[in-house]
Amino acid sequence: MASIAIIGSTGFTGSHILATLLASPDITSILAFSRTPLSVTNPKLTLHPDTNSANWPSQITSLSPAPSVLFSSLAFPLRYAGTLEAQRAIEYDYHLALARTAKSAGVKVFVVISSAGASPDSKSAFMRMKGEFEVAVEGLGFEHVVFLRPFFITGRREKKRGWDGAVQSCVKVMSVISGGLLTGFWTSRVEDLAQAAVNAGLAALKGEAPSGRKVWILEGREIKSVGK
């Protein structure tokens, strides 16, 4: 039975990961770090609401025993960050500091929602940042790291972004035209993504990652297959 910590549990993907974790009989306790209180209540859920996320690393360090797996869907979109520098300060610098703290605290498996195209050699500043973050995390020495790289995440959002409706309509049309072949290749249902994250994290903890992979990367249709 596993103890879990999650960062980003109030976001679109993170809230689905939290719901999936709560429904899993393999998980005994969940620690959720967030800047705002959660409306979810559950006997195995402990909330760590703190508007100052700078306190989270020290809070992770103080956990005893340390959670076995840390899930992170931490994101700071450019439309909120304003500049690439501000986005990188959160999604790379701060995120890496959290990962480093988690490793020092004794976390065994780190599961991260990354992005399709993540590569330190990418010409895109965002994809390059994601790729550099993955490389840095790999060097921290976790027993296992899982990176999920969705391209576009579909599903109903409580707060819709201006372009979501148009893109999701396009996804539906492309699915019909392709007979469903493209859906799952460049889109991921948020439910499948959340289930894949949980399934992969628990499999890695049990030593059941494919071919014993220390670093397990899930993309495209593999997200859907692992999320079944």
C-alpha cells in the first residue's frame, strides 16, 4: 500500500489525478499541496493549503515518513506568467527545487506531466525548457521517474479557455475523418492521462515498469493504453 503526495491538485489535469488516486485501493494516504483549499474530503486525504508555495519544499522535507510517490502537474502558462523568464522561474527553477527536495526527503518515484515535444534541443523555448527539466530530474537519482508527454488534453474544464472550444471541436472532426486513428496519437482524454499517470507511478514503485525502465516516458497512444 502506497503513500502519495501531489502538487498541482487544483488544476485541470491535477484534479483528475487526485480523483484517480482517491479511488485507488492501492493507496493508503495522499498529501495534497495547493495554494487554495480543496473542496474534496476523504479519510485518506490530508491537505496542505498554503498560499505561499515557497513553503512547500520545507513542508515536504518535514514529512515523516516520506511519501513513496510524488505526482506533479505543476504548470504556469505563459498567458499568466507574462514572460518566458517568469514561466521558467516556476516551471523549471522552482519545480526542480521541489523535485530535489523530494528526492532528499526519500521519495522513490517522481511522476511528472510534461509536454509532447519536450527536448533540450528543441527550437521552441517552451519545449526546450520542458526537455531541460526532464534531463535535470533524471540526474537527481530517483529510483524511477515517469514523464507523461501529452500534446493536447481534452475534457470538460470548469473554467474554459477562449480557444478550447474551437480546438476540441477540431479534435472531434479529425476523429471522425480519421476513424478515430488520430485521436489518442496527438490528443489525450484527461481521464486517460490521469489514470496513466497513476498506473505508471504505482507500477514503477512495484518495480513493474516496462523492461525495468528507470526513466519511463509515455507519449501518444501509450498514454491511452497505460490509462486503461
